[in-house]
Amino acid sequence: MTVTAPVGFVGLGNMGTPMVHCIAAKKHSLIVQDLRSELAEKLETEDASIRAAASSRALGESCPIVITMLPDAAIVRTALLGDDRAAQGIAHAMTAGGLVIDMSSSAPTATQDLGENLGALGIGLIDAPVSGGVPRARDGSLTIMAGGEESLVAQVLPILSCMGTVKHVGPLGAGHAMKALNNYVSAAGLLAVCEALIVAEKFGLEPSTLNDVLKASTGRNNTTDRKVEQFMLNGAFDSGFALALMRKDVGMAHDLARALDLDAPWLSGCEDLLRAASDALGPDADHTAAFAYLKKRLSNTKRYEE
């Protein structure tokens, strides 16, 4: 395997497209694919080092390294291995000794199962999900949580480093476990800040003043720094990360806890609240719109009386 060969990249959504640009900026050639073929074709017109894949088979045959950046583990599995309607996925066309890097937010146990399936084809697997959102995907400063054999991670550091800082966190599946738990902590912080803003306003405090104090105090977190003023208080709700995806990530963290026979009450509570918000706001809602949902929900709640 050599990183001078084209890198395959599957999934050109809000995160995938800027990640492709970061790899191309470091003079690597890519072959890209998405169900929306126009996205791949657009990238091809923008950069001479990027080509749109003619087919899944053509991508697999040309690329010893294939990166997936897709919505969930089931879609990753179908893209790589196929399904009842498409028996041959990308991995079936790859040469033995090839390597898949799944940068999606996938379930850790599903990743371990996928690793066994790919191993039977002579294909290696690294799970390398990311944190940092669209802004850090654009500037190549993502945190990349890599799980898998250390030697495999070392082989693809020149590619992964184009997109951010790589942390090898353990064996296969560890990256996706780390990402799910990180996103749970992030979601819990978001929900806590939302409620604090609503309570502050009800009491007569300016929400922006509360956020200024939180940022200078122990309540500071990613939401206070990057979301409250930018996307929540102004009603924009357009950070680029869907509420449904946050709900999915927290659900994966909860599934992991249950698989380990752990009762995690706040994790369960966060999942329930995000599910209710997502159901109420619809599949296209931004995750910062949880603030609007909670504001409406709390305004309809009767005061507790002892």
C-alpha cells in the first residue's frame, strides 16, 4: 500500500466535502463518491486532483485506501459490503492488503463486526471518527480518534493528518466508542446550557450576560463558546450539525452502556430529551434548535407545587 495512490472518499456531506478539500490541499489525489452524484462531479470541476468515481467497483479497484464518512454503521456496511440488492460493495473490488478508514459516527460493536467481515476479504479497518464540526473540518483542525492496530494507523497518518490531529485511542471500535461518549458529554453540556439560559431569562437575567459569565466560570463548555451567541440566541439554528445526528450519537453511547450492563441515568435522560426534541422539530432541524424546543416546552410546564 502507498499513499501516493488515489485515496477513495465516500460521503460528501457537510463534513465530507471540506475533509476532501483538506486532503487535496496536501497534494493527494482522490476518487470520490456520493449517492448524490452531482456532489462528486462538482468537486471534480473544482480541483484537478479530485475525480468522481464511475462506480463503486471502479473506486475499489483504484484505491488501496478508502475513507467512509457516512451517516451510520448500516450505511457504511452497505457501501463496503453491499446488501440484498447490491451483493458487491466497494470492499469486494479492493485488492487484498487494502485498508478502509471509517470516519463516520458508527456503533463500536458494529465496527468490530465489520472488521471481521473485511478481514475475511484481506482488507484492514480503522475507525477514525472526528470531533470539531464543520468549521474545523474546513480548516483541517479536527480531532481524529483512531481505533485499530497501531501499525495500520501509522501507515495512514499522512492522510489523516491532512484533516486534523490524530489520537490513537485503542483497538478497533475504540474510536467509535470514544466519539459516542464525547458526543454524549457535548450533548449534555448543550442541554444544560439551554435550560440555564431559559431559567435565567425567566428570572430576569439577560441570557447573553449569563453566557458571558459562564464562559468566564466553571460552566464554560463548547456550547457557551461556539453556539450560544452564534446560533442560539440569534435564532439562526444553522450550525451545520443535525439534531437527529446528535440524538443518534447519544443513542449509541447509551447502547454501549447497556451492552456493558451499566445503568446510566443521565445518559438515558439525555437520549429521551433529544428524541423528544428531534421528533417535535423534524429530521432537518439543527441540533442548536434544541434551545427553541426546550424554551417552548418549559414555558408550557406548570410550576411545581409541593
